[in-house]
Amino acid sequence: MFQSKNSLTILGIETSCDETATAVIDSSKGLIAHSIFSQ
């Protein structure tokens, strides 16, 4: 029998005048990666 596990992966991007932040979140695994870039 095959069971399907649905998961949602989200890419979040936030920007301001001097910083940019990104994050990848999976609904079943939680936070996968994140980064912040400053000028």
C-alpha cells in the first residue's frame, strides 16, 4: 500500500534598505536554511 505524505516548502524573503534575509521552511522538517545579507 502506498501512503502519500503531503508537505509544504516555503521560501521567505524579506528586504529592507540595507539588509536582505531569506529562509526555507518545510512543513514536516521545520527550518531547512536561512541567511542574512548586509550591505
